[in-house]
Amino acid sequence: MTAPTNEICISVNGEATTIASQSSIADLAQQLDLPLRGVAIALNGEIVARSAWGTTLLESRSKVEVVSIAAGG
């Protein structure tokens, strides 16, 4: 799949997704409508601190894993 030059193709939980180039993890979280709490995001196998979401840019072919954290008993 080839994305136009103003978009990049990334993998989110194993599924191909397109997003605007120069997007951050925070932009992706907003696009995916993720909750503000209880979510962790890994970029290329490394957990990204929530404080760095706004400054961590995604690149073409980035592999993103979104994990929901659920309380259990």
C-alpha cells in the first residue's frame, strides 16, 4: 500500500494505518479516539512515556502497539 506524500503508512496493533506525515503519538492517540487514562503506547517495541507523546514523531513503517490497561481482581 502506497500512501500519498502528505501521509505515511504505519502499523497499529498489526494493522496498516495511514496518518498525516509529521504526526506525533499524541496525534495518533487523538485520531484513534483513545481514552486519556489506562492506555500505554509502544513505538517499535519501546514504551513511550505519556509526557513524550506530543514530541515523539511517527515515521513511515513505524510499528505502534496500543495496550489498554484494565484493573482486575
